[in-house]
Amino acid sequence: MTGYEAFLLTNQSVPIEPAATIVVLQDSPQGPKVLMQQRNPDAAFVGGAWVFPGGKLDPHDRDDRWMQRCDLCPEGANRMLELDQHAHAYWIAAIRELVEEAGILVAEGANGKLAQAAQMHLQQQPSGFIEFCDAHGLQLQTGQLKYLSRWITPQGNPKRYDTRFFLCPWPQGQEPRQDDHEAINTRWVTPQEALSHFEQDEWLLILPTIMTLRQLSGFDSVNALLSALGQAPDRKNQ
């Protein structure tokens, strides 16, 4: 059974899990490009599809210690996502998943070497992100992540997620490095290029990805895109 066939299975008893997706943006002469990765064809959920980095929340993403490792205002995050508590976990999960799947670290002073070290650490200790950040004195740049949208997987799928999408400018100097486990290919493409690959039956895309790519199309720069679409989170000093 292919990942796409599994995606179409009907099972109304599947629980909905919280998840985060991060759309990394890079300026180019053709306009903003997005970082996309192809999921492992053997994955149970949308195997082989091209997606943005992301995944479900880890219990450790809710740890209150993260408030010492970022400038996110917890009350403001809760208001933005319309949650009673722990909304900061979505920002943390998005940053963590980007490290795991693409080897990019959105943190003050981070470079490619540190991002690679973080990726290797998470491969060995998947729940050890906060310990890595503590050990290196890292401050996550949660303010760089602008909230975009919310997608909930409909009934009839083998796995269901309540996913928050975030936009983030590419931290220059950090080249993506896929994990070759969850992600097997990595590309920078314009939204139009990705949609063209889909229309020509070259890439498998799922509905949230298609709609997000359409939403991101037609901008001249990353700054223009972020200004038009992204919701900036409140920071502690605001």
C-alpha cells in the first residue's frame, strides 16, 4: 500500500494530534522561494509527498523552561492561537522539527555547524532539545516565526493532525541538511514551481500544502510576503 492510498483510508476513530509546520522563505531573483522536502515513501502518512518541515508536538515542547529560552509572550501566544495554555509549544515544535528534518536552527548566533550539532543531538535524543539549548546557552528566535494558518486533517485518514503553519525567513549561512529518514529530498522552489511540479504529476502534494503554496504566490520579496500574511507574536518586552 502506498502512502497516498493510506491517506485515503476511512477511519473516523483516529485521534487528532497537535502539530506544527514551518515554511522557510528565501529571497531569489524569481521572488520568494520556500524550503520543501519529500517525505519517505515508506511513511504511514502521505509517504512520498512534498511538504514543508514539521511534525507533531512533543510533550517536552510544552515545558515552561522554554520561557527562559525565547522571548515569546506566553499570554500573547495563547491569544493568537486561541488556546487556554501552552501555545508556545507550537513555536518550539516548529523550530525543533526544522532542526530535525532540515538541519536549520532558528536561534540567536546560530550557524551551520551549531545547527548540524543540534540535528545530530536530536537524532540521538529526540526529546533532548531543551537540554541542548541549555548546554549551549541558546535563545530561540521565536519572534522570527509568523503565524499563518491552521489546518485540521479531515476524517478518513490514517492519522489526523491539528496543525499550525508558521512563516520564517531563512537564517542566512545555514544550508538545509535532510535527515534521510523522514525526509529524503530537499529543494528550494518558488510556490509556482512547486505547483507546476504537482500539475505535471511530478510531485505529490496534499491539500494544505497546495493551498499554502497558492497563498504564498505572487509576492516580490520575503518581507512583502511576511508583512501581508504573517501574524507576529507578542514578545515579553512588548
